[in-house]
Amino acid sequence: MSEQSIAWVVGGGTAGHIEPALAVGEALRRARPGIDVRAVGTPRGMEGRIVPARGFDLELVDPVPLPRKVNADLFKLPFRLVKAIAGTRSLIRKAAPGVVVGFGGYACVPVYLTLMLMSRRSRPPVVVHEANASAGLANKLGVRIADSVMAAVPGSGLEATVVGNPVREAITGLDRSALRAEAREFFGLGAEGTVVLVVGGSQGAASLNKAFAGAADDFRAAGIGVLHATGEGKGIDLASYPGDVSPGYVQVPYISRMDLAYAAADLVVCRSGAMTVAEVSAVGLPAVFVPLPIGNGEQALNARTLVSGGAAVQIPDGEFTAERIRDEVLPLAADSARLKRMSEAALGAGSRDAADEVAGVALGLLDSRSRT
């Protein structure tokens, strides 16, 4: 296989880096059947499970966390960098990628640094995509050698073309109405009535679980169903409720079929990681975002476009209580007219074509290099 037919999509550690990388990988394959797309990650991230399941080969590089303060890890950094760069250089020589598309995270640091040490003529074209509202350290490094820089939203801190977040075709092509009956049956929910999806990530979210435990009977009394992904071993104790006329309060530890979960629901209560925000908008699902209070408020920033556009509501994690659910979330779930307006606003703000746009730029750079 020729050098120009290999593409790397680099992003590991969390789903927020892996999912956009794989979405672009799928778009590359759609646009150019036969291209060899390889995902690049680290041995310790979620990519070891996710990438092979999605049908991609996974290349591994040593992770290089960049310490944000003076500690023991800072003094180990030079040795880690030398080891990681040596391994990455060997991998690049062996695989000879024709284009590299980076999405940030630990996996990108050794790749970007190794490419920096190559001459401009010998290194492959580089595309950088920033998924978050505030750019991470890895992509701030990558833009120094990038031939094209793209971002999900304006104001990321990078000089970039705004294209939205790449989302996999299984989500962007989802017809929620057509799948509704199948999805309700899959989760054991009643066919009629409003359903609220509650999901706090793969491990669940303690604050969401606690608040919904205190408001569960209110939903059941109002005839509103709940599909609640609690996290493994974190289910809430629900006593029998004699007046329950809802589609049901269904608890699961984890949802592997998010497409069906989106189709079953009329409203979602969730964190506001970059990919969650992108998927929710792509399928047109009204949302109540409860940002994870970490870092510099990145999750709150991720949701601001949907909130300001009327597609979502945002409640701080520290204020998300059973009482707040009764006062704000429950009335919203019961307001079908408002949910419809929010759905339309979400669809208008979605990034359904972002994966194809990023793939198109990458292929254009690959073809340009092949002609030189």
C-alpha cells in the first residue's frame, strides 16, 4: 500500500477525543473506499476497547501528560518525552502516514512533537481539530505545525475554521421518530408518554443520581417516564408507587445503544462534554445540561451556544437538587410545545456535516502532497 493511502486519526484517553477521531475516520472511508485509516492512541485510555469494536486498527504511542504544576512528574517529563518521541518516530517510519488528523489529548503530544522534529518536506500534512470550547495544551502545540486548523465552536483560543464537532453517522443519520417504538420496547418503556433520559457518562454521575432519587416519585405521579443510566452498582432504590401511570422508571448501569436511548427520549438531562453536546444537537434532543464542575468551566462553555439559542437549559452541578428538578425539569418535561421549539433549535445548531468537512480537508491535503 502506498504512503499516500494511509491516514492517521489521533486522539485517545477519553471519549471526547476518541469519538470525533473515529467519526472522521468513518468519513474518510466513505469518501475514499480503500483508504487505510488507523487510529492512534495510548495503552491506558478507553481506545483499547472502543477503537477495535468500531473496526479500526489501533496504533499505540506512549502517553505524555503535561504537568500543570511543579511536582515529581515535571522532573520525569524530559525522560518520558525522549522515550515517547523515539517510539513515535519508529511508528511513523514504519506506517508512513500520508496525512495526520489530531484531536488533542495525551496521544497527540508525542505525535505532534515527533512531527515537529521532521523537516516540512518529509513530514505528512497535519490537520488539527479542537472539540472543546477552550483548547487543550496538546492542540495548542499542534497548531504550530498544522496545515489546517478547525474547531467545534468560536472562541476556542485557536485561530481556526469553525465546523462543529464530528459526530458518527449512526447519530447524525438517526431518525428518532421512526425508531421511537423500537427504542421504547428495547428499554422496556411504555409506548406512550414523555420520557426523560438521564445520563452522566459511562460511570454515572453522583449528583444526578442523588437528585433523581429524591424526585423519582414526582415523575411517576406526573405520568412521565425516566430512562436513567446510573453507573455500575449505583442504582437507586425505588419503592412501589401505587399511582404510577408513567411509561416507567427504568434504570440501567450503562447504555451501549445511545442511538436507541436518544430515540426513546423527549428530553435529556446530562453532563455537557463536547461530544455529548454535539450528539444531542445533531439528533435534535432538548437538553438540561448539568456541567461537570472541573477545570476552568470547560463543560459550561461547551453548552453555551445551545443554551443561548433556546435548545437547552443549564443548571450548575451544585444547584442540581430534587427540588430544582421539581421546579424546573419536571415542568419542562410536561411542556410538549416548548420541547418541540427546543428540538427545532437544537437541530438548527447541530454539526451534522463536520466529520465530512474535516475528512474533505484531510483528503485535499493528502492529494496535494501526492502531486508534489
